[in-house]
Amino acid sequence: MQMMRYKIRHGKINHVFITHLHGDHYLGLMGLLYTMHLQGRTSELHVFGQQELMDIIEIQLRFSRSQLRYPLIFHPIKNYSGDIIHEDDDLVVRTLVMNHRIPCTGFHFQEKPGLRRINTDKLKQYSIPVHQLDSIKRGADFTDGMGRVVPNKELTFDPAPPRSYAYFSDTLFEEDLASDVEGTDLIYHEATFLHDDIERALATYHSTALQAAMLAKKAKAGRLIIGHFSARYPNLEPLLHEARSIFPETDLATEGSRFSIEHGTKQVVKAV
Ligand SMILES: [Zn+2]
Ligand SMILES: [Zn+2]
């Protein structure tokens, strides 16, 4: 329902990553799976999560005597950091093992370097045929009809720098993971409590806003989003203020916010 409200099309989603089996992190999944089924999805859906998640999905399908119209491909997660669980032409996804009350895995999404970008002025100047564009984007030189070689660097610009995003789900402060995500453009980190409530954070295997900011700072991240706030804080400003005291480029993950991942420390476009 939230996806409909925010006009996010189900059809555009092909991969779902579930961190752990506390209800606030996966109870919406079955609803999404059934909605995709009812809307006539036929393309594959890849779900990543703890092995037990597949048991939960299977039992729900079994007892409702349903068979999904689309192939659901489940990828069980192993519990060590740095495992590559998904790779395609555009990106690589690695695990980040959290320290929570039950097995919990975060994810590190890293874009691969893109193709070189064609300088369209040169396209006309050298009358480059369309069928050669692909190889030029991959770095090839161009030889014109007279046999003259035009070097690739004259025809193209450098590719856009690859972007990265790290998702730290429910976890105690795990400072050592900062080196695994060094230089990441955007980090989401849970910040369930204010640092005044550190005892409660330790007891429940959660982090404070201050700790989330410390991790982002240590990782030399571009930006930080904090979320998963305890209901004990009706006003979230103190959490934001606390994180920004350590890491100024912090935003709150409030319902409906959108963030675009930009390379480096550039702004994150946000619209509610
Ligand atoms: Zn949890
Ligand atoms: Zn949670």
C-alpha cells in the first residue's frame, strides 16, 4: 500500500533483500509477493534472506493453496561479511554481517564502472556510424573511411564515477565494518536510540544516533541516513541533531522520503 501511495511500480522491482526475521523487517513481504501475483507478474523475482525466510514463504503458499504465477528465486544468505550474493552488468552486492539478537545481514551495493560517454559533437564531425558506438563506449578507437585513426579519448568522456550504498540494518555498533564500506557514497544506519539511552541500545542489540554517525565518519561516507527510531521519541530532531554533531551530512529516514545516491559528498535530493 505504501508503494502504491508513493507511486513505486512493483514491476520495476526484481530483487528484494531481507536483512533478518524480526517482523518489522519482513512481514510486508508476503503481501508484496501476493500483490505481484494478482497483478499478473510473469518475470522472475529474486529474494535474498536467511534460509528460514523461504520456509516461511513456502508455508504461507502451501496453506493458502497458492502457486505464484511468476518464478520466485530464493537466495539464502551465508553469515559472513563480504560474500558476493548478487552480480550483474551494473552492480555487485555483498553482505555485511550485523550484530543483532538473531542472525542479521546488511548489504553493500556497489555500482560497476560505467561505459565511456560519447562526445556527440565528435559523432557528427567524424560521421561515426551507429553500429560502432558500442565498441567506442568500451574504449575502442575509430578508423574513418580514409584509414585515419581517431583515438578514443578524443571521442569520449570519462564514465560517471560508480556509486555505492551500504545498508546497516538492526545492529550493535560494529566499528570494524567501517573499513568494509570505506568511501561509500551513502550509508543507511539504524539509530534506534539517543546516546543517553546507550544501556538500552546495548541490551536490545541496537545502535544510537551518535554511533551511526561515528560509523559514517570512520567510513568516510558521502552521506548518512538514519532510521528505525524507537517509538519513545515522538520528536526525531534530537536524533538528527545528535548524529549531525559528529557527521553533518545526515538525514532522517522518515516515511515517504526519497534519496538519490550521488557520488562523493554531493547533495542528496530529497522530496516527501
Ligand atoms: Zn531486529
Ligand atoms: Zn527492527
